[in-house]
Amino acid sequence: MNKIKGVITVLIVTSVILPAYSSNNDESDRRLNLTRVSYYIQTDELRKAFNLIDELEKKYPDDVQLFIVAADLNIRVNNRGKALKYIDKAQKLDPLNEDLDSIKASLMHEHGQSVNASARIKKSSLITEQFLKMSGRVYVNPIYNINIIAETDRVKSKNAIVRQDVIAEKFDGQLWRTNLSLNGLFEDGDEFSASLYLGDEETIGVGGEYSFRDRFGSTSIGGNISQPEWEYIESLVGNGTKDDIYIGRKQYVTKSVRASLSTGLNRYNLDEASNVAESHSVDGALSYYYPYVLSQTNDDILNFGLNYSLGAEYFLNRKTKTAPNGDNFKPFPAQTYEIHAMTFEISRDIKQKFHAGAFAGYAKDRFGDSGPLYGTQLRYSPSKKIDIGIYASEGIIGESRAGKVNQLGVNFKYKW
């Protein structure tokens, strides 16, 4: 995305600031106002930039440079649909402009067709899991794309688990699930997805989400029915599924500060038994990013980040069953958690082909444990089409029964 912004910035500077002063007052005002928009973007006064663009669009409905500046602004708030709309309008007026072709190609490539393969090991006090995952995305047309994800999980529990059929034993087996989704991106930036889920024991589920875009973020609503659920060990052992509805908001406070908050209602199912547990979940984040320029000539930037996150799930109801010996037990004994975490991160591109990053912080579960969080990643990009990465992390994730979770993974991505 930084490369896209760089191309647009060059276009803005060369087309707006450098041209000689015109004796035509209207033309001079136009150039001055476009320069003001660019200044507002650079100084993070995005609301002023949007308001001025609205005024200029009414006055100059066929201004190529205005559309380029508007595209730059929408890229900065991650409204890819609106940015592409402005680039298309500019191309219709200036079809021979190769820079516009480059901007559009970069936007489409960054979110375009791809194939991914990854492997991950996850260990906690309860289980060891080995994941293999394949995914791919293909565009039907510029608006719609089809995404498929196929994943397997080799699970080995460390302790005996009381199953839905009241049998207590350790679990050692392999699970699979597939997600086939149709996704759309509209000109105003709104997005939607419709998903079909397949899993073990002929599990079939469906889901959907719609995101409403505005100038400074998006609001999403969605839900799922019978989605294969792998977050809790009881779900892994008992072919669990999850039904949920949720609403969330992502906000671009400034170009350096982003926030998100979502809440939902969840219902968990095991084997043939539905509604073994119900919960209310809340997730949130507040992030600040600061790019420190080490060298202007080499585009050498050291990126710093400070992040706060909230991950919480409050269980409202857990069904109780009676064992043959008369004892009562809960087939889904998941525990409420509310984890607050603060992390500091740092990353840097190394010689254009490598990207290295690390994070460290502390997490506190209001209902359980607390402890440090830390991790690192290294990504190698031998070309614009290929990304190869490795990452590792350790810390508290999810309910307190799991304790500290260790993860190690590798990823390969090919884009075209």
C-alpha cells in the first residue's frame, strides 16, 4: 500500500505544485485548492480534505487531478472501492495516462487473485494441534471474487475429556473443515460475503456479512449457523459448531490511530446436542502507528506501533448432563474470560526483499491468569508475486484453562 501512495504522491506533486502560475484566476484557485487537499492529507486533517473534495467535485466534475487526489485520500482510509471508482473516472478522461494504470494495477494486485499454503503448531496445557491450511481467491469480475479455504487440524489432548456421550478419554484424531465464500466490493466501498461451511460428520453451515463504508471506517453486521468451531477443546472432541450474530465498527481516527469494537451473541453445539452453551463476546482494539524515516533516499522506514486489545467472552448458560453414576457434569465447561493486552511492536523492510518484525507486551485476564506476550516474524518477498513467511509467538490467548499458548507457523503466498 505504501508503494501505491508513493505513486499517487508523485502525481500530485508534479501535477499540482510544480506547474507554473496561471493568469487564469479560476485555474489558480483550482490548483491552490488541490494543494490544500494534499496538505490536509499529509497533516492528517482528513475531515477537512473530504469536505474540500466535495466542494471541488461540484465545481470541477471532470478534473483528472482531483480524482487522483480523491483516490489517494480513500486509499489512506482503506476504502478500496471508492479509490478504484475515482481511478476509473480519471482513466475515462485520460486513457493514455500510464501512471493511472500503475495505480489501479497495484490496488488490484494487493487484494487480487492469490493462492496460500500454511502450516502451524499450537501448544497449550490442554492440547497440541498441528494445522495445515490451503486457500485461494479468484475474481469473477472486478466486483465479485470467490474464496476457498480448506484446513485440517491434527489434535492430541493431554488429559481425558468428558464427551457429550459421557465417555471420558483422551482424544487423538484429525479434523477438517472447508469454507467457500462469495465476496463483493461495491463502488461506494461497501462489502459483503456469503459463506458455505463444510466439516466433519457431514456438517453443513452457512454465514454472511455486510459492511457499510463511510468516510472514516466501516460498520459490519453478520452471522453464522453451524460454523465448524475449533476454539475450544470440547468442540474439537465433539464435532462442535457455533451459531452467532454480531455487529462491529472499524474507525480510522487519524492516519496513525485506528480503533475497532465488536460484540456478538454465540451458541455452541456438540454432536447431536444443540445449545450446550451460550455466551456474549466483546472484542476491541486501539492502535497507534508511527513510521520513523531512517533514510529519505532509500525509502528506509522503521515502523513503531503501540496496541491495546480486548478479547472477552462471557458465558451466560452451560447445559448440565447426568452421568450413568449419577454425577452431574457440563459437556461444554468453557470459562468466562476478559483479556486486556498492551503490546509494543517494531518492524522494518530490509533490502526491499525482507520484512522483519517483533512485538512484546503484557496480558491480564480479569477472571484468570496474566503474563507476558511476545512474538516475531520474518517475511521474504523475492518478487511482487511471492511472499514466504515464518512467525512464532507465546502468551495468553482465550480462556484460562488453556494457560500459556505457544505457536509456530510458516506461510507461502503467490499473487497474480
